[in-house]
Amino acid sequence: MPSIKLFGNRFSGHSYKVALCLALTNTPYEYEEISLSIPRPQRPDYFRKNTRYDEVPLLLIDGEPFVQSNAILLQLTQQLGLMLDETKTTQIYEWLMWEQSRLGSSLPNLRFELKFKDTHEPAVAAWLQNRLVDDLGILSQQLDKTKRFALGDTPTIVDCSLAGYLYWLTDADMDISEWPLVAAWLERIKQLKGWQHPDELLVG
Ligand SMILES: N[C@@H](CCC(=O)N[C@@H](CS)C(=O)NCC(=O)O)C(=O)O
């Protein structure tokens, strides 16, 4: 097994996606918290020199750097065989792209707006909330078809990606019970061996 090191942050669902994949596959890794309250230029040199975008997550596999959460998940499945499902490659790419442009954008930004910013922009929050409602509708439709996990009977990296921020939905002032299929799917992921809530998994 190669040496794996994850740099993340406890408030980052993008970091959680990667940590969740490693946890669900019982893959040993080292974790280091990067404080995002420190200005970017002052973050540790060994972190900055490996991140093109100055963002977490960063994953080192035998010292080789990988960035962008969904690209990291693809690397974990392709290079290390974690949660591998070669029959679903096209759908995996499709849903990872959708996640980045929709759910992985609307929810973290709404959460940031409502939980972390000192002053709120009601119009921005309303716009993000509308998008998030649409996104949870799309995810519900998919789960209605597949019944158990995002792409079928077994979990894939797509489940890790889509679930990235959803255990924090209350931070965005939304109630998961309004999307029962999504709530049941999150509960199903929760029952998988190795699952931990992001507040526990990302403590560093
Ligand atoms: N598209 C990126 C987004 C990563 C991202 O937005 N990371 C945030 C934390 S969740 C970050 O590191 N921001 C840098 C900062 O706050 O200075 C991914 O999926 O990895």
C-alpha cells in the first residue's frame, strides 16, 4: 500500500469526500489540517508548493500531489482500485462533473453565506437556495431510480462526492426530511463500515 497523506480542513466538505472514501475502504492515511483562517501566502510551504489552487483537499500518494476533490477520487479509484466499478465509468464522470457545477457549488456557497459570513446578502442566499432545491430534486430523481446508492446497489466514489456537504445541510438552514430519498440514502451511507460524520473525520 502506498503512503497516503491528506491535507484538509474540518469545515471543508470537499476534504470530507476524500476522507470518506479512504475511511469506507479502510485505507490507512495520514491527515493534516490546514487552517483556512490563515491568509493563503502564510500557509505552510510544503502545502503551497503542491497545490496549484491554494485549496484543500490536497492528497499525496507516495509524495505525488493530487488536487481537486473529484479528480482525487478518480485517482483513488483508478490508481488504487478504491470503490472501483469499471461498469459505471461514464456515469461516474458525468455525476462528478454535475456535482462540481451544481450540488458541490450551491450547498457549500449557501452554507458559507449563512454560517461563516458576518454580513449576509439575502439575494445571494435566495439564489443559492433555489439552485440547491433544484439540485436536491435531481438527486432525489436519481435515487428513486437506483434505490440504494447513487449509481446502483453498491457505493462508488460518486456517493462520497455527492455526500460531501450533505451531512451539514442544517448549516444551510435546510431540513433533509423534505427530501426523504436523499435522507434515506445518507442514512444508508452512514451504515457503511468506517463511516464517520465530517465533524469527527476531519478533526486532524
Ligand atoms: N473544486 C475544488 C474546491 C476546493 C475548495 O473550494 N476548497 C476550499 C475549502 S472547501 C479552500 O481550500 N479554500 C481556500 C481558502 O479558503 O482560502 C475541489 O473540489 O477540491
